[in-house]
Amino acid sequence: MRKTVIPVLLAISLSAYAQEAKKADTAKTTKIEEVVVTSLGIKRQARSLTYSSQQIGGDELTEVKTPNLLNSINGKVSNVQINKTNGGAGGSVRVIMRGDKSTRNSQPLYVIDGIPIINNTGTQGTTGPNVDYFASMPDTGDVLSTINPEDIESINFLKGASAAALYGAAGGNGAVLIVTKTGAKGKGLLSFTSSLTFDKVYNLPELQYSYLQTTPYDASTGTTGSQDSWGEKGASKDHVKDFFDTGITWTNGFTFQAGNDKSSSFFSLGNTTNKGVIPTSTFDQYNLNFRNTSKFLEDRLVLDANVMASLQESRNRLTPGTYFSPLNNIYWFPRGINFDNYSGDHYTYFDQTRYLPAQNWWAIKPDGGFNGENSQNPYWILNKNPVNTKNKTFYGSAALSYTINDWLVAKVRGNYNYFNSDSQRNVAVFSLPIVLGGTNNGKIYKNTIERTSSYGDFILVGNPKISENLSLDFTVGGSVSDSKTTVTNIENNKLFIANLFALNNLDWGNSSGEGTVGNGLNYTITNYNRRDQSFFASANFGYKKMLYLDLTFRNDWSSTLAGAPNRSFDYESIGVNGIMNEIFQLPGFINFWKLRTSYATVGNALDPNSTLPQPIFNAGVVTGTYTSSPVDISLYPELTSLFPRPEKNKSFEAGTEFRLFSNKLSFDITYYNSLTTDQYLKGVDATGYYTTTIGKWDINAGKIQNTGFESSLSYKVFNNEKFGWTATVNASANKNKIKEVFPSGFYPDSEKLFTLNGGGFNVIKKGGSFGDLYGTVFLRDGQGRIVVDENGLPSKDPNQRQYLGNPNPKFMLGFSNSFNIGKFNLNFLIDGKFGGKVLGMTQTLNDKYGVSQATADARDAGGVLISNAVYANGQAYTGRTDAHAYYNLVGGSDGINEAYIYNATTIRLRQASASYTFNINAKYFKDITMSVIGTNLFFLYKKAPFDPEQVSGVNPGGVGVDMFGMPVTRSLGFSLKANF
């Protein structure tokens, strides 16, 4: 039996997950007895864990630096999907572990040194821009982008419910544990790091320059001509490639650490300066960190204090959509007109009538009026419609622990986190009229977010000796957390003095005399307050270091359930594992074999104001009631089950770990099955389904299931000082299924669509998967053939919203290699995302205006050849359809979305670095390491005309849709690290 099982397990684990590390990385699990950081910052032996976790060392973050540290992890962690936003440097990151679980927010909890923090993504008011033609403000960034990678010792990913169960509702989507560096004992160490990278745009949309403007531009007669380029054959200059700059990112940092037997300190100072690939786009960040650990009372009392602060300022971070993105105006520029007449400093001239800068653009008539096209000079957008974002972050924490005896420690911990984001877009006079909103003095968009959060807990950690064979590790404690968020949104197009973009220059009165606030005016302040109190306990029993039983319990009381029937809810988990090499006599090449399984129930708490929604205040006036509200169970007691309550995730996982051949080969594989129930659905239209007078409700319903596996395999092919080679393969797959959306007793149509926040294309539907894309499709006959009219033109299916595909990958693979030849190191990572479908709205609009290469190719070929097409009578259509007529129908914002669905599979060289270390060993100079680094270097496989991984914001919706997002860029550069 033994001889049969082992080869089978070896075969299954060829794509297993490993925690092996290269020689310099001390944070990964390289020893069976290693101590790792788990929930609440508690350290446990890796062998005793009954769930899967993956720990990454800080050197993995600094090997190839990115402004947001999580971007450098992409492809290195099994079953963690990371999407960067298209805003550029310092933008937010969308992180999903083991699939989407919540219609509101599936992002994990972030924890610094054992203490939770609130990240400003996925929460109310801070979700970033939607996939929208009319988006006005960009992504504001997140807390993770403010952390200096040089401060990180390790990051541990607790992907399952069992691993994060002690965090209760906050850990319903898993947890990311960040451990910061502490001072080193002994002689002080001073380090300086610097990296300089250059970003270059590549893989731009394929555009044509061989067909000219449909209605030609004629300056002599004042005819501006048309927006589209369906005109005569001719030559036009490629103006797009010259628009983009070479981006430059310069990152510098100092770290100092020192310590002795009683005290250790770590200090760092960092700076990142970025000039983006889009002209005028910049990003600057400053980081400060200080951590001290001191021992008192014969080392029984330990004080650990940490302070981190950052300042960020970004200018002209890219906004999706058409109004404030320079990209669409660059792509659509009518062919045949000389772009040089409007580029650079030629974007403006001085208007003598108003003594103000005016816009110079082909779409503006000689009298100064626009020709009706929604088009602006891209340089005008960047200079006269600029958007600036300033972020301030402060984080302070303190932990006091006292060793009561040799098996019991008491801890008191707390933190305070402050985040402030201030974004403002100024819209100058002579901008596009629809953007100005019909006024003539300018317009302001201003969004501010101010969040304060605090957390405190008291815990007892013990490991009493029960007997020689039986061990016990326990934790018991309680916590309290409080968060306050104020979101202010201002939109005002009534400036007293033109182009003076100050708040005291705004008219909030009613100059029109209509008794209302006025069209285009908005001034709202929304407050979100939340307080949670918790009690928790855990116990881990071990028998002869071969069998372990893990139990956790937590009970939460949350203010988000004020007014609900029950404000208290509890979560539990249980896990067991067995160390097979301790239980059985195994062949000598098996150094370690563990089997584990666990089951947990955790939750995802509600948003503030869910059960007691606030009225809407606009410019100091109550302009309406809340858009939706909970079920009034006093009027409808039979619907109590729909009243808001925490989402609940029931999760099971089982896995095995192996170490073979003197620990050279390591692999780990985990299977999981989770079911999240009681989804919080906001703004459900109840009219016509339960009663005709209810309106919209916020209800708890729906079930989302995720099943899959995560695995990795690592092998030290060679392992000596002269030559080393370690290869690691991460592989994972997740299958998401919507088991239920609306309860049958409430909605007769159980397959009704529910649109996710963030864009109108992503929906959930019973029987589908999270984030399914729905849109317009071709009209087809019963055999699935496209039906065309007598002119060969297809039609839309009258059912306007049909299934198009799902953007999430079906399989993810990361293949990394690390070589060392003496003091020379070479590392590279190939990352693959397989499966999924994405929607290209950039391409559909480029086709509509006749500027895409596809439209030129169709014209050259004599028309569009539609495969598998028939006339209404069933006769096959084999002719060619007029290109202009076809793309005018299929392309555009109101076209047929099905024509622009692309395969989302990508295989790319994600990272590469080559470094050499010079040992100086002088009195004040220890060593220096110089590196050549690169990120996102090239695609080995990609079919979509954009990067399918990129998103506009971190919302549940908007994934897999390109709305004039940032073009694909590659980065190449140099870095050095000097130790003194």
C-alpha cells in the first residue's frame, strides 16, 4: 500500500506549492521546525499548522521594486490574483485570494505586526473609478502603496477561512500578514538602496494611417470636418507613438538598524519619484519608519513600538472613460490633419476677448465654438483639466508584553491609523461645453477622504507543559476597533471668477432663481462610523509532535448591525494534521510528509450605515432620502430572513506537504471548497416582485461557491556556493459558481441579473460565475449562425444583455528560477494566466471612428468577411460587407459587444534581474550589490489588444473591461544596495 500511495502523491504534486527559498531569503519555510507568523501575530511551528499559508521574504519585494509592493508579488504566490489599476505609479491593487466571495468586497484583511489596519480599497467612498465613459476622477491609491518595501521582513498570506478565523468578520476574505523589520543585535548596519528604471510604452492599439478624415478639414472655410476617418486613401503621420514619453522611476532609501541585548531599533527613510509615460503625469512619495523593541524587568517586559508615515502627490493619474482621458483624443484624431499644429505648446492661444488661455483644436470652429464632437486637445486636458491627488498616511502602534511565567505571556497592543486623500480636477474656460456643464467660468471636481481607525486588544498566550507526549498552545483575549470615515464630494460649475479654482470662489446659491441647487452642482459629505468588539480564543493540541488539533472561536459585536435583530455573531474553526514521517517508517528520501484538513465558518461584516441609512444632504439641503434601505420588518415580518446580517463563509480545505531528497524537493497542494451565504445585495428593485410600493431594498440573499486547488513545486537543482539553481512552479485553479442570488420567495425570476458595483458589464446570475460579462450580441438563428440583411449587415439580438464570458482566469501558473554563480545572481519569473474572456471598449470605439488597423485592412480587402453568416431565409452569406457600414453598426458605445470579446490568456516574462555583489570589507564599507532589473518585459502569448490583467478600480465590477486604460509598458533599469 505504501509503495502505491507515494508515487501517486508525487504525480499529483508536480504543480504543488513550495516555500523553499533562495540562499539570501530567510523568511520562507526552509526548515521543518521553522516558526512562522500566524493570526494575531502569534508565532507557531510550521509543522503544527492545519491550514495552507505562504510566506514570502522581504528580499522578494526589493529584488525588483515597484511603487506598490504587492505588484512585485504577482505570480509568486499561489492562488492570489493581483490586478493593478491603470492609474500608473502608486495606484491601488486589487487582491483576491481563492476567488471572489462577496458582491461588495472580496479583498483580504491587512495586518501589520499582528495588528489589523483598514486599507482604503473596497470600502465605501474609496473604491476608485468605475468603467464608465463619463468617469471624472482617478484612482486615489491605497495604504499598501504607502509602505516602503525596504521596511518589510516578510509577508504571510493566509488564504483560507481556517487560517484567518481568529480575525472574525474582518478576515472573511483571508488575511495578509506584514511583518516589519526590527533592529539587528550587535554592530549597527547602515544601508543605502537606489533603483532607476525607465518605462516604455509598447503594444499600443493597432491604428491605421492610410485612410483620411471622412469630411475633410478646411481651415479656409471654417469647416472642421468630421471626427471619424472613413475618407479617401492617403498618407497620415503616426502621431500616437510620439505622444508618449519615456517614464522614469527613481527610488532611493536609507535604512539603519542597531541593537544590543536590551534594545534594538530600525529606522528608514525612502523616496520615490516618477515621471509617467503620459506627459505631465508625475508621482512623488516620501516614507519614514521607526521601530524600537526594548526589554525591561529582567527581560520579562517587552515594549515594541512602530511609527510609519508617508506623503504622496500625483498629477494627472489616468482616468478611464472618454471625457478626461487624453488617450481617446489621440487615437481618434482625424487622419490627414497635421497633429503638430496642436501638440506641445500649440495646444493653447491667448483669447483677447476674455484675456484667458483658449483651446486650440481641430474640432473648434473659427468663432470659438465646438463643432459638436466630444473631442478635446489631449494637451489641453493634461494642462487645463488637470487632476491632482495628495495622500497623507500615519500609522503608529505599540505592543507591551509581559512574561508571567515560563509558559504564560500577557500582551496589550494597539494602533492608530490616519489616512487623508485630497483629489481635485480643475476644468478651465474654453473646455468642452458638455464637460463644463453649460457654464462659462470653469468647473471644479473635488473629492476628499479622511479616515481614522484605531484598534486595541488584550491577549494571553500560553504553552503549559501537560506531559511529555501532549502539548498545548492557547490564546484567549478580546479586542475593540473603531473607524471613522468622512467622504466629501464637490462638483461645482458656478465660479464667481473664471479659472480661479478655490473653494471660496464657488457659488452655492441659486443664480437661476429656480429654487434648486442647480444642474451639475454637488456638495455632499458622508460619514461612515463603525465599532466592533470581539472575544476570541484558540487552542492547539499536539501529540508527540506527530498529531495536532487546532480549535478557534470568536464572537463579534458590530455597530453595523445596529437595529438588527441580533448584533452578535460567532465563528469557529477546527483543523487536524498528522506528520506521516513521525507516524510511519518511510523511505529515507522522504524527509517530511504532512497531511492536514480543516473546516471553518467566518464572516464578512456589513458596511457602516447599512441597517440605519443616512439621508442625502447636498450643499446643506436634504435633496432626497437614501437610495435604498433595509427591509422594514415591522411592516413585513415575514421577510425577517432578508434583513441585513453578516455574510457567512463556510470553508473546507485539505492538503499535504512533502520534502524529499534532503529537503531539495518541496511541494504542497491544497484542495478547498467554500460557500459564502447571505450576500449583501444593495439597491435591489423590489417593485413588481413582492409588492408594488416598496421601491428598492438592501437584502441578504445569495450563495457563492468557490472550489479549487493551489499548489507549488520547488526543487534545488544545484545547491552549493559556486553554483546554485532553484526552480519553483506555482499553480492554482479556482471554479466559481453562483448557487443562488435572489430567494425564490422574494423574486419569482430566480435567474434575474444583479449588476456589480464598478461597471455595467459585470453581473451575477444564478448558475453563472462571479463577474460574468453581459452585453449586446449578434442576432443568430437556431443553429447559432449570424443573421444578416440584404446588405450583409448583422443585427443586434433584441435581448440586449446576454452572456459574453468571464474575465477571471481558469488556471494560474508562475514559474520562477534563481541562479547563483559565486557572487553573481540571476532571477526571472514567467507568469501565466489561462482562460477567461475580456471586453475591449477601446477597440470598439476605434473601429467606430475608422482609426483602427482592422478597419483599414477591411477596406483594403473590399469589405468585412463575416464567418458563419446567413440571410434571414437560411441561405449562406459569403459576400463581403461594406466596412464603414459594418463597423458603424458593430462598433461604438452602442454597438455589438460580442464582436469585441477577446481571449484573456497571457503568458509574460513578469520579472528578471541580474546582480553581482562586491565584497569590500573595509572599515566603514561592507559590500555593494549592483543589479540590472526589468518588469513586464514582454508577452510570450497574448491575444487581447490590451493587458487583460489591468483594471480601472478595485470595485467588484469593472474587471475584464478596457475603457481607454493605460497602454502596456515595460520597465528596464538598474539598482544598487550598499551596506556600511
